[in-house]
Amino acid sequence: MKHKLFAALFALSIAISGLAGFSVNANAANTSDVDYSFQNVNYDGYTLSRLKEDYTKVYVYPHSGPELKYTVQGSLYGSAGWVNRSATHKIYSGTKASITNYVKENGEGYARLHYERVSYSYAFTNGVWSPDSAGIYNVYT
């Protein structure tokens, strides 16, 4: 009898420890960096829309080229109805930026960046961005 009770408790403890090691990240943020490129002979442009999965700031890192002015836009479905959901900020190349935005707060599921040139140039501005942020960088509110 003692042996059966011990075996049952041992099996139960193994089952519980197995469950404790199993977890699901239900709110996996969309933090992968995606490249963008903008030629400064154009007045403005947009990144492709991406799913915004949490309430964090939008991450943008222009790593080369002239500075641009950036605005985060939100949309319910990611294909139309874009609305500005941040202030517009001039961000210089080499700056890792976290842009405060209100996409999720407005019930929208998609974000994109709208960028405008600061000065006419044949140069490209190249960088990466993600709709959700894995950290806090230079904060633009």
C-alpha cells in the first residue's frame, strides 16, 4: 500500500513539474526588424503595414542617409483607413528611436510608418523598424 501511494505521488509530482515547465506566450510581440528604404527625391513614403500586437512604442532605427520626419499610423485592417497615431518627429540616422503611439489604444491592429523628407536629396535613407519594441531607446513622445 505504501509503495502504491509513493508511486502515485511520484507520478503526480512528475506531471506537475512537466506542466510548470510548459508555457505559451499568448502576447508574442512583433519585434522583428524589417528593412525600409526611402529616396529623398520623393516628398514622402510609407513602410508596409505590420501587425501591432502590444502597447509598446514603435521602434525605428535609420542607419544611413538624410534625416526624415516619422509619424506612426494605425489601421483596423492594415489596408485602408490609416490615421496618424503619434506626433511627427525628425529622427537622424544612427539614432535608435522609440516612438510613443496610440495604435492599440484606438482598437487598431496594424501599424506603419509614414516618413517625409526634410531636404531634397538623391540619397537614400535606409533603416529598420518594428511595430512593437523589445526595449526602450531614445524616446519620442
